[in-house]
Amino acid sequence: MTREELIKRIKETAYLEGDFTLRSGKKSKYYLDKYLFETCPDILKALGEEFAKYITDDVSLIAGAELGGVALAAATAMQADTNWIIIRNSKKGYGTGKLVEGVLKSGDVVLLVEDIATTGGQVLEAAKVITEAGAAVKKIVCVIDRKQGAEESITQAGYNFESILTKYDLGIRDED
């Protein structure tokens, strides 16, 4: 799928207009429903291919935060033939009660994939879990940067950040 086709597919599949409250608490006149595009095999496959382009020779693991990052990390791992992990939002009160599902070792170099970045709050929490385990976050890459402070927050925290697309690529203008 070309970049133009990916942009078209994501916009026609997941762009909604109305009055929305984002995870960050911010209000918005539009919403990008990640589950609508992550559940389309053609889009998910294309995103896995895009994320795989960010994998360098030193990357030993791909990570995605639950829930939106899980399908993205899996698609990327399959494309790159690299192991992956899930970072939970909170420990489960049953079973193993872990914050990380899969094998994360001290010294791992991790590509952390994210769906929609607004302020960067959730992905920064996931990055903290990774670094506290003794691994390094090589780069944080999201599908779409809403251009509402995520890049600044993430780079200020000391991480490299990139996005496959921005809201401008989708033809979305700034809100007043």
C-alpha cells in the first residue's frame, strides 16, 4: 500500500467528527478511532510494514502498550520477524500479575510503537516500565501525531520520537 493509499484508508475508516473528550482530557471536534483502522487487515499490515522501517540492527524487541499498541506491535513483529511484548496499563490482580507480557530482559533495545499520540502520556508510562526493567527505548513511533504536545513531551523525557503520519497528512487543520 502506498503512503497516499494508507492515508486515504485511515481517514475513510477512522476519522470521526463531533464532540469528543480524549484520553488526555482535551476536547476535540474530531476523533481518530484507532480500533476502526487497527481491525482492518490491509491497514494493519501496511502499518506493520511502516513500523518495521524504524527497526535498526540493535533493536532486539518491539513493544506496544495495551490496548491500542498490541495489534500494532504484533503486526510489526510479524513483518520484522522480531519478538515483541505487551506493556500493561496496570498489573492484573490474578495469574502472574505482571506489567510486561512476553520476555523483556535487561539490555534489550526496544522499538516502542503507539497508535495515536496526543500528549504522549500513555506511551511515556510504557517507556518507563521498559527502562525500569533495565532495557533501552531506542525510539517511540506512533501511527498518527495529533500535534498537541506529544513530540515535545516525549523528547523532553529523553526519548527519540517519530510518527508515520500527522493530522496534517490526513488533511486535519488546527482546532480553534
